Amino acid sequence: MENENKLIKRCKWVNEKNALYLKYHDEEWGVPSHDDKYLFEMLILESFQAGLSWECILNKREAFRLALDNFDYKKIAAYDEKKQESLMNNKEIVRNKRKILAAINNAQIFMNIQKSYDSFDNYIWSFTKGKVVYGNGENVTSSLSDEISKDLSKRGMKFVGSTIIYSYLQAIGIINDHESSCSFH
């Protein structure tokens, strides 16, 4: 397995010593997803990343999964003050009150978008008419992330600035941004 990993070239940002990061880069990042549950999970994780590294969030992903009811947006949308307090006291996740409140708020808006478009998948992929956009691995925003960020903000979502949305679009495969030297390009 170790020799196999040496033959694979990855994007420069991947910490090759972190097995979670390797698996994420090789199996998830840039792979088109149309599953609302996964689309929500990544939206929440990306919003918690604001001001932090993706590796930090990735390392806490399973703790987030446990704390946030397996990223069940229906449950998260209904979180009360008691649940919010338990999240604030959970040392395994990012304990930022604004981000926790945003997750609850964004779950509610996510469901509103589902109602309007029959799925969040229909909504998010409508911006590219179902097509994958290929990047060069160098951008942190684009006119596409600007447009989606603005639309989500208008709908009331929080922690959805253009940089976060660009990362989100990379994560869910709308933007394939593997570097040209990467085996997954």
C-alpha cells in the first residue's frame, strides 16, 4: 500500500501523512455528488471551516457526525437551546456559537430550497446546468461561487461567503480543481 501511495501524485495541499486526508482527496474531493444528505453534510462542514483549515475539520468529521445526528438536516433544523448548549460543551467539535446557530438556520433554509426545487441537488447543480466546471487548482473564488454565495445569502444562509462556497463546490464535484500534476486531474 505504501509503494502504491508513492506512485499516486496528489494536489500539493494534501497532507500525505494524514490517512483521512488521503482518503478524502482520492475518493471524495471533486467527485460529483447528487445526494442531498451528502450535499448538506459538506455544506455544514465547509461552514464550520471558516477561519480554520480543512484538515482540522476533516479530523473532527466523525465527532461532528455524532454531535449533529449524522448530519440529519431535519433534526438539526429543530435543535432547541438545550441541544445548542450541549454542542457548545462538546470539546470534540468546533465550539463556535455563531457557526452552531448558522448550522441550525442553514438546515431550515436547506429544506426550504428542497421544497422549491424538489431537491437541493436540483438547486445547486442548476447553476451549471448539471455540468462539471474544470478549474486550474489555483482559485479560491469564481464568478460561480460569487453567484451562489449571493443567492444563498439572500435566502438567509450564514457562513456562505464566496470562498466557503468555492470550497464547497470543489468538495461536491461541481468544480473539479485537481492540479494538473495530480493523478486525479
